[in-house]
Amino acid sequence: MRSNEGWLSNEQQTTILKQLSKGRVDSVSITYLNETGGARLYLERAGAMSGYQRLSFNITPNGSVQKMIQTAFYNNSILVRQPPDAAKNDLYDVKK
């Protein structure tokens, strides 16, 4: 996270570490956005039965989370599509 080289601010680092401490994570990726000074944090974890979940966070230079997107994927990396009023029979409980 190289804050001493100006890559991420201390506030961004604090936010990232806070997100990492919230639960099980299998994969972490951080992208620095040069044009805005923001950062994008991607966390992935396997589902209880199959598939996986991805959490994407846009983190501003002052450390606030501007946007969080949660998506679920089947094993073959196909996005799970869930109609708004449908039962959640196709989504995997990834928190177990």
C-alpha cells in the first residue's frame, strides 16, 4: 500500500484494512485511480456450495466508500442474474 510513496493515503489504507477485517476473503485486488486519486478494492470469496462472491468498493482519497457493489458468480464465472421479485433460489449463501 506504499503510503510513503504517495500511492494510497492513510485514510484509504485505514478503510481497506477495515474492510479486510469484516469477514473471510479469498482474494484481494487494489487498483489506484490516477485521474481521481481514488482506489478500487475488490474482495472475492468462495460460496458455501459453489460459485463465488465479489465485493467492489470505490474509495475516495479521504477514505470514504463512495460506492459498494456486490455480485455473485457461478463456478464458470458467469454472473448470477436475479430478477428483482424472484426468490433467491439461484444465489449461494457465501457467508457460511
